[in-house]
Amino acid sequence: MKDEKIAICIMSGGLDSLCATAYVKNYKKYAIKIITFSYGQRAKREIVQSKKLAKALNSDEYRIVDINFMKELYGNSNVLTNNKLSIPSKFDYSIVVPIRNAIFITVASAWAFSVNADLIVLGAHTDDLNYPDCRPKFIESITKTLNLGEEDKIKSGIKRKISVWSPSLEGINKYELLKLGHEILGETIFESWSCYSNGKKIHREIMHCGECESCINRKMAFTKASIEDKTIYAKN
């Protein structure tokens, strides 16, 4: 078994997952492999940005996993995969995609066990507590369950035991995570895509809508972090 520390980083292309990935690479000294999921989300642009950001981070490997069949299964359950529903400007349960992180983490763990990675990175922070699958108790529970699924190989030394890490486990909130990411990446953080929509086209330029809950949280994080927000929004 190699001594190199390898992390599988779930990176949507958004601000939080970008900063969490950069943090693990630079401060925890992990070699990183990045995984992005196409799950039928209306914000297809986040996938485009994730690919660019993976290059900026010099990821050892980058994969887009197609699980677009989930869009049909989700039906009318949430606004992020159903284009016919209106996206709210503040938290609403319609934003919560059923067990999305459980699906992402499980697929990422399959890759982790296959390449002897010992860490899975999720961008959840302490301000994400409205989302059950972002909470520390969920992360700790799914970590235990996934290791049980490979316990024989782990006990025999064939596979490494995995840990699922998120900023929330260290008490890091959104603006603190943003500050850490900005220290590492500088202007690159503005290449991230937070908007729940696929953006608004104005004068041939695609912009964050500036009105959805995620855009508003992004603006607030930059303000709290005392970092000039150079993101272009259709509505300020």
C-alpha cells in the first residue's frame, strides 16, 4: 500500500467545494482526484466551471460522472432539477435535493476504495445546517456505513479505511472557508459557479442571477470575509 495521501474531492464547481478542495490540497497536503456529478441539475454551467477549476488546482485526475437519470426519479421534488419550478431567494425545502450528498459520497467512496484513497472531501460547512445531508452527524454516520461495506478488505490491509471530511466537522462556516480559499487561490475563486440557475445572458455574457438563495449567500460570504466580490451578477 502506498504512503501517499489521496483525497477524492467532490467538487460541483461552486465556491464551497472549490475552497474545501484547495484547503485539503494545500493545508492537509493531500494529492487530489476530483469528481463532479451531472445529476440533471439546471445549473449545467457549474460542470463547465468545475472542469476549469480542476485544471487550476492541478488535480491528479478529474472525472465527470453522469447520473442524469436522477432527474427523472426526482420528478417535482426539488427546484434544482426541475426547470418548471421557481427558485426561491431564501431557504426553502424545495431547494433540498433528496439525499444528494449520500449519492455523491457513495459513488466517490467506490472510487476511493478502488484507488486506495483515504479521504473523501465534501464542501459542507456550518452554515449548511438546513440541509440534513450536510450535518456532521450524517457525515459521521455514512462514513461508518461505507467502511462497513469494505470491512473485510480493510481488516486484511488490502484497502485503507476512508474518512469523509467537510469544513463543518472543523466548525468552519462559509465566509471562513471563503477566506481560506481566497488565501490559496486568489482571483481563481471568481471562476466558481454558485447560481442555482444556469445564469442569465446579458450582452452576450453569462452572469450569476444574483437573486437565488445561493447567489445571495455568496454575496453575504464575500461581505463577511471583507473580500471584494468580483462576481458579475445580473441583479445586485
